[in-house]
Amino acid sequence: MSLLSALLVSSVAWAADAQYGAPPYGGQPGGAYGDPYGGTYGAPYGQPTGPYGGYTYPQKKSHPKSTPLEVGYLYATSVAYGVGTGIWFDAVVGIEDPGVQFIAPALLGIAAPVGVYFLDSPPMPRGLPSAIATGMVIGAGEGLGIASYQYVSAPEGKEWGFLGLATAEVIGSTVGGAAGLGFYYLLRPKPQTNMLLASAAVWGSLIGSEFGAAASSGSWSESNDSISLGGLIGFNVATAGAVGLSIAWTPSWNQLAWMWGGLGIGTVVSLPIYLAYIGSDHDPRRGLIAQGAAGTLGIVAGALFLGSPDRSGDVAAGEEERRDPAFARVLGGSLVPYRGGVGAVVLGELW
């Protein structure tokens, strides 16, 4: 009977989470706990008076608001998305009249940022606008890469054409925006993390294209397939790697800038490699291997050695940005006397 009563008391305490000020079993304010059999007892074991031993529930901390620059990034992306969707609609319907062709792109190009305006009222938390925008950009890049590779590798007459390209772009950006939204609610990324993902997609595409061109053979016109495939593979590998890296590491803005700088420095420093091909029978395209490797090392050096990590945060900021639990959190508990035994109260929060 004692164990059953303890379980009942614990369940009531959890259910009373929405009523912070109400003691279990209808107890009176000031610490008296009600007895289900009619009696009352004082605060258990000399604990401070008040509901649940005087425990004060902490207020749920709100996330910092997004900056105008971050929201502006989403506005710009939404305009491009709206206009692009309007162009895709014209292609699907088959509108060719110039006087009608601009209606859908204009309407959707206005409607999309209007939607962002309402989405940002009240202001979105930091990281959410850039997560959505980055997802849309990466999704559009994925669609462009797939459509491009299909175009250069398909047999003559089997290419997707403009309609296929526009469809891939709309589908990719739509799915990417939804993925960015899910990424935010899963990991609560900072804007720097979202910029890392967008940057990694560009870096991977460039370096992958270099390796693809280096692996090609034949005439320059026959290198298209290899370049396009290399860029698509590099795009996805770098994006996936950045997502995995973002779980454990958030770059500073300075580190991001130096990672871009490292890519440029590595590419320029490796240019003299082509001098070695003068008078050589070897294909100079192989020099792109050195450039791709040097650019990759430059990115790594920019993150680890050239860029400075962000050390401006403090303990209070860390507490403010602490991620919320997915379901529940135990805050504490105490023992509660009742007629014929002792029970337990478990305090917590349900989300």
C-alpha cells in the first residue's frame, strides 16, 4: 500500500506542472500538505514552506531574436524562390506571350516576401531565418547540379531542357527549405553554422569540379560529363560533411572569412604547377588535382590556424542558449508524509 501511494503522489505532482502554485492533495498555502484521509501535515522534514517545499519553477528561457541581416537573407531568398516558381509555372502551362509571362513571376515574387513578413511577426529566433534560406539555396543547388549532369550526359534528344531544369530547381528549393526548418528545430544552429553549410556546398562544387576535370580525358568538349559529375559529388559530400561537423563545432565569422580566404590562397599558390607542363607530354588538366588539394588545405588552415574562434560568449549566454529537452526534464523532488507511511514528490517539466 505504501508503494502504490508513492506512485500516486508522483503522478499527481507531474500532472500539477501546469498549476505551479497548487500543492498535492489540495494542501493549503504555506506548506501544509493535504492528507487523502482528511488530515494535514506541515512541510515535509523541515523543508521551507510553500508549494512543493518552496521550490520556484524557473521560467523557460527564450532564444535570442534574429538580426535584420539574417531576416534580409531570407527575404532575398524568398524573392528568388517566388520569381523562379512563377517562371516554372509559365513553362509548365506553356505561356509564351510576353505580356502574360511576367504576371506569375511578379505575383509570386511579391507574395513570397509578404509571407516572410508574417512569418517574422513576432520576430523569429536567431538561426531560424538563415536555416530556412540556406536550406532553400542548397536545395536549389542540388536541383541545378542534377539537371546539369542530366543535360550533359543524356543521349541527344533526351535532355530535360528548360522545363526539367526549372522543375528540379523548384522541387529542390522547396524540399531544401523544409529541411532547413527541420534542421533548426533539431539542432538550433547559429547563423554561422548555416553559413558554413552554404559555403561548404560552394566549396565542394568547385573542388569536385576540379577533380572531375582532372580525371577527364579526350577533347575539352568531352570533359563536361566528368566536370559536372565531380561537381555534383563534391557538392553533396561537402554539404553532408558540414552538417556532421556542425553537430560538434560552430565556426566564428572570422573563421568563415579565413576559410574562404584559404581557398583563394591555396588556388593561387598552386597556379605555378602549370609551368611544369610546358613542353611536357602530360595532360595539363592533371594540374587541377594540385589546385583542388591546395584549395582544400587552405580551407582547413583557415579554420584551424588563420581564423580566430569566437570567445565572446560567457556562462550566462551559454545558459540562455541551452537547448530545451525534447520531452521532459526532472527538476527535483522530496518525501511527503501521509497516514501510514511516506510518499515521494517528483518535480519536472513537460514540453
